[in-house]
Amino acid sequence: MNTDILRVPAGRLALDPAKLKRKKIADDLKNGNPLHIGASGDVTGKEQANLVTQKGKLALDPAKLKRKKIADDLKNGNPLHIGASGDVTGKEQANLVTQKGKLAAQWFENDPELYADEVEGMKRFFPQFEQEIVDDPSSRWHGCLCWTGELTPGILDGVSWQVMAVYQPNHPTPCMGGSVCVYLIDPSMEDVDEALGFPPHHAINDGEGGRYLCTTRAEDMSDGRVENGQCYTTTAVQTLTWAIKWLTALELVMTGDMDANLFNSPNGI
């Protein structure tokens, strides 16, 4: 993949309208203001905006992620590697492996009403995405429902992002990065690393050599609990708006309109 498409040449005019638009978008991100998003992921106003990014900051807590992985392994019947003291965190050499268990049932098999709502939302807001089931027995995502399609924030001309949004088996649940995980397919996370010159902080290792976007903090997620008489459930649509926010910030770094340190801040943007 030629990562030159993620770079913008220097020497633009001081009163470049496109640069002013990018500055406003960058300021909105810094100040926590919502971005208005078209169906393709455009944030520049070139197409009518149908969505607004959700509130919430990008965040990453390695210790919490480790605990989350252990909890997920238990829920999904995966083996835990255990040290002599009973440690399961990897702080000491693992000598034992827990016995294999059964996989947890997929959420869309247990909640057809939620599944129907997810499909309706995606068809309405992101009609360019296609529904698939991950068919890879060697992957943790085998049998999981996912959506694949392209997003185009519009900051970098000619750049579209092919992404995959895959549901955790226990969706919806509040967790770091969300129970819908967004992977970059093309350009890939490796292309992003090369373009930035460093791996972005807000990405989560999936334990299989891949990384997906850490789109939001666990406290900004919702799991269907009733608040003030209304039931809020985090959806693929909501998560994709956070992913667009992530990609918008990245593209602004590429154009020089956002500081890379702000984008990479552990406290999020």
C-alpha cells in the first residue's frame, strides 16, 4: 500500500478555504463539539449530514484491557494460562492451561429484536455497508456478525477507508473500545503507523496480531439499561460515528491541522 496518499504536501496558501474548514473541524474535536457526518463518513459538508458523532473521548487502559481479555476468555470458554501461584495476568511464566469450555451463544441468536434494530439502523445511515459472518475457525471472531464498507471523512482528498465493524459475541456491553470493534482494512493500521511514524495510542491489540480502533471509553458505552424512562443501546451506527471521529482526527494530523500529541493523548480527544 502506498502510504503517500496519507501525506499532504507543504506550501498551501494562508487563506485556503479548505484549510479553514479543517481548522474548524480540528477545533470542534479539541473542544468536544459534535461532528456532522454524511453517509459516507464525510465531515466537510460536501454531502448532507445525517449523523452526529456521539460524546465521549478515546481512551486506553492497558491493565483494564488485560482484565477485559481474561473476562472475555472466561465467558467464551477459552483456556487461561496459569502460573504456579495461580496468576493469570502473564506476570509470571504460565505452566498450566485451564480446561476447554463451550463458546458463548452469539447475541443475534439470543436477541432477534436487537438484531432487527441493528440492521434497520445500518440500512438507514450506512447503506453502503454489507452484512457478513466472519468465517475463520482460527480467529476469535469466527461466527461473529460484522459489517464491511467504506468511510470517507473528506479531509484528505481521494482517501476512503475500507473498514470492518465486528460485534463481540456478548454485544451490547460497556467495555473499553466498545462491543462493536472497528478494524481498518485498507488503508490498514500498518499504513497508519508508517504515515504517522509511530503506532497510534488509541488502538487495541486483539491478541491475534491485529489491532482495532479504540473508539471510546467504557463509561461512554451503553448496554440497554433504562435511564429516565428510555432504553439506550450502543449500536454499530453509533460506533461507526466514533470511528469516523477517530479517522477525522487522524486525517487532520496528516494535513497538519491537529497536533499529533493531542491525537495520541492518553486522555483522549
